[in-house]
Amino acid sequence: MIEQFFEGLSMALRIDTFVMMALGLFGGMLVGALPGFTTLMAMAILLPISFFLDPLVGIPFLLGIYKGGMFGGSIPAILVSMPGTGAAVATSRDGYALTKQGKSRKALDMALFASVFGDTASDIFTILMIFPIAVLVMQFGPPELFAVLLMSLIIIAVTSGSNPLKALIMMMLGLWLSFIGTDPLGGVERFTFGLFELKSGIPLLPMLIGVFAIPEIASVVMRNEKTRQLAAVMGERLTLTELRRCFRTIGRSTVIGTSIGIIPGLGQVVAAMMGYSAAKNASETPEKFGQGELEGVAAAEAANNSVNGPTMVPLLTLGIPGDNVTAILLGAFVAQGLRPGPQLFDEQGATVFAILIAMIFGNIMFLAIGYLSIPLFSRIVTIKVSVLIPLVIMFAFAGAFVFRSDSVDLLMLVVFGIFGIVAKAARFDVMPMVMGFILGPPLEYAFGQTVAMTNGDMFGFFLGERWGAATVLALCPVFGYLLWKRMQSVNTA
Amino acid sequence: MAELRRTPENYFTLTCAVLGLIAFFCIGWLVATPKVLFGRSLTAIPPSLFPQLVLGTLSILSFALAWRIHRSPPDESIPSGIYGVGRGAAFFGVMTFYALTMTPFGFFISSALSMAAMSVLTGNRTIWQIALLCLIAPPLLYLAATRLLAVSLPELNAIELFYARLLPW
């Protein structure tokens, strides 16, 4: 492991990696800062670019967009009370109040420092923990993998939005879509309706762009928006005294975010809300939260950014994406020939370490780029939607086509775009559907292998030999219910 | 019996329920017969088992949600329809046109036409701006993709030859 770490360190020290990561950071901040346009959309559309770059360039590029976008989402949250990401909702509570007091610069500086600290600390934790976890995961067999995947799906369902019933329905839809094509166990065709184009199943990339990016763009068109505007950045910079005052809060939120990041499905929104709630509960002046308290901004931003690193742990060790962003990263890894799972560390451990180390270097660049970019928003920025939308659509279509050079993928993109906008109008979140689609084939495969191993005696097998997996399966509904109750209390706080 | 609320939420839920139910009962037509070798199945589970579990669960959950929506009081804050349906239909019309024409017309022509339509749909009425956008952006992206990233995008031979004569690489 140590040799792989040092080999990864030398692999990560490349100019093109840093350049692309810097581009990704700046691009992510810019996209995250545009209200209505999301980091997720940018990652989905730019994902195909990463396919044709070296893994140590393409994946850090996407990670740069991800990190930059998380901070970028806090910019409209602070300046105009319009969070660019769900995780920035908590930031807007105190951030916008500070803007109204003429202290938007302080709020943005605090958001930047808290984000970088939380992100860096969690990335270091990821590097230290990922290999021992991978060694543990290598002991997993099909029953354990099935149990963990099922638990992940349940966690994703109960933490997605306020209605787990809707999330479960979308998850079932995603699982159903994953069945289209060829059965992973027996190689028979399912739900293809005799169409040759469906024999290899539904491709992931057009679906990701279709459900994540197209509905956002369609909403802008349907609302007939003409421009995107950001308010001016004002006030003095953050002082060292003010930053020192928030160290404990930042540390607490980092621990919260790191713990949440490891569990698939919880994500930045939960982390930000829990970090904010914990800071408010621990504060001597909780009544100031929501009125322009810098600790509120620090808590939310440190928590939501410290999810970034640990969320790679279930992704890389088990191939389980924790949220929609890591679902896109999974697509990038697979396209680069890096199939996430325990064997990844055996076969390409140095590459994995190089990517994780690049994330840490990226945080240093994040600090510099963010610090220098904030003054850019000091002027009122007006972006014409009639120029931006056609460009984004062109990128989306080009990206969907280059994936398999198949024009059917473009029609898939349109179909999933329509599905996405209908789901949005019906107030159904598409994230559980995407998770179900991604995890469906390994879930079914693990289930089939497990049944084969039992030789007809399911109970005897689980209770006698695989009691660990049996325990996880038995605890799934209990854990899901408890987590759902906890989520409800966090949402109402 | 109270009337069914005509909301997108209701329509979506009932569609999922009905589709799931139909697929569940028609699974024999939708899933090919499993392969058998010397009288024994090649897999431990039939290929229709997991789909049936999922489809059954989907139908039950969807009917449960539909019943719950029906029983709960209407939420006045939720809009009863989709805002801007006409613009949305036009948007998806342009996207469908783009998807169908990219291969036969080539990247440049299909992109230029679609981008022009999209720009007009989003309120641009300045001819030179639209022309500049449609004539410059597609070639730039095409050249970046094909020359820098070495990926293929569909293009007409005449236009590809024009690029080849224009650029030394």
C-alpha cells in the first residue's frame, strides 16, 4: 500500500492534471454560480470529454468541476438567496442575511475557507481509510455484496426528498430500466420488444444528461427567462479573528460531513443541514443563527464540502455511487477502464491514489482560484439565456453522440429529457431512479450468485455461514425507518 | 366517491401503476425463454424473477401512493399543470429535430439550424447574433472534438473536406 501511495504521488504530479483541474474548478464555480444551472448538469455534459483524456487528467477535471460547483452554488445562495445547489440552502440562511447587512464579501470568504478546509481534511481521511476498507470489502462474497447493495438502495430511498414512497417508486422504475437488454446471469433478452438497438440495454450517459441536464434547461425555456443576474459583492474581507472564532464549528462540521459522506445516499444536503443544526445547538447565541451569523455559513459549507472525499469510498471500494454526482463519476471511471470494486486496488491501486492525491492538490488550487475569482463577481454579470441555452444543448448532444457514435443515443437523450421534465412536474426526484438503474445489474447478479450458493437451503445458508449478510438484510427495514425519522427531524429543524 | 385530481403527480403515479401491472402479467411475452442445456437451466434464478419482483413492488407502491394522494387534502401550493407547455413542446420539438438530423445532415447543419431555432425560442431577435452563434460555435466544437480529442462526430463529406483544406492538421 505504501509503495502504491508513493507511486500514485509521482503519477499525480503532472502539469496537464493541474491545468485541467484548474479549468474544472473555475468552470464548476462559474456554473454553480449561475442560478438555475447546476454542477450536476455541467458534469453530465462535460463527462464525455473526460473519456478521451488520460484517467489522471479526465477524472481530476470532473472532480474539479464537482468541487468548484459546490462552492459556486453558495455564491447565488449568499448574494441573491437562490442556492445553486441543494446543499447551499443552509448557507443561504445566514449568507443572504449577511449580504443584506453589506457583508457579502465576508460571507463569501468564509464559505471559501470553510469549504477548502472541510474538503482537504476529508480527502486526507479518505486516503488513510480507503485501503483498509478495500481490504475488508475483499472479504465480501455475493451474499454480503447483495446485502450492502440492498441497504444502500434503502438508504438512498429514505433520504431522497421527503416522501420515501415516491423515491421507492422511482427506484423500482430505475431497476426496471436496468433490466432492458440482456440478463446478466443467463444472457437472455428482456424488454427489448425485438429492437436491435435495445439489445445492449440503455446507455448510461444519454440517460444522465437527459434526466439531470435537460429538465433544468427546459425549465429555463418554459419560464421564459431572458437573463441570469448576480448581485454585486460588497464589504470588507474576512478577518483572521473572525475565521479563528469559527475553527471549532468548521472542525465539527468537517467530522459530520466526513461521517455522512461514507454512507451512500446521504450526500451534501443532509451534511449541510446536520452541520448547521449542530452548530446552532452548540452555539452560545443560537438566536443569531439565521440573522447573519458567520458560524452558520462556516458550518454549512464545511459540512457539505467534506462529503466530497469520503463519498469516493463506497464508490471506489464497492462501485456504489452515493449520489447523482458520484453516479456520473462512476461513468467516468468505467469508461476509463477503472471498474470500481475491491479488485481496483489490486490492479490499479497507484492510479486510484494518484486521483485521490490530485484531489488534495486541487484544494490548494481551489483556495487560490476561489480567492482570486470572488472579485470577478463584484460587477453585475448578465448572461443572455438565448446564447447560453443553444450552446449548452449543442454540447449535450455532441457529448451524448460521442459516447457510442450511435444516433439512437440522441433519441434516448430526448426521451429521458421528456421523462425528466415530467417527473419534475409531478414532483418526483430522479436520483433514486438513476441509482436503481446503476445498481440494478450488480444487485441481480449478486442475488443470482447467492441463490446458486445456497443449494436450495436459503435459511440454513444465511444463518449458518453468512450471518453477517443475514444481519444486514434483517436490519435493512429497521435502519431505513430510523433513518427516515431522523431525516424528518433534520428537515423540520 | 371523490373525483380523481387531475395533477401531474396523479397521472404519473397511475401511469407507473398501470404499466407495472401490465408488464407483470405480460412478463412471458417481454422476457425471452431461458436457455436450457440437457434439461437443466443455466442460471439459479429464472430471468423473469427479478423483473417480476420489481414490477409487482412498483405496482403496489404506485397504487398505495395514488390512494394516499386521493385521501389527503389537495395542496393548493402545488400547480395543477405544467407551466409553459407550448414553449416546452417547441423546445422538445427542436431537440427531436436535432436528434433526427444530426446523422443525415451532419453536425454543422443540424447544429446551426437547431441553435438558431433555440435562440429564437429563448427570445433572441438579433439576426447577426444568431448568425454568429450558429456559424462559429458548431465548427469550433467539431474541430476541438475531432482534432484535439480525436473523437468522431457525424459530418457531411463536403464540409469535412472543407475543414481539411482549411486547416493543415
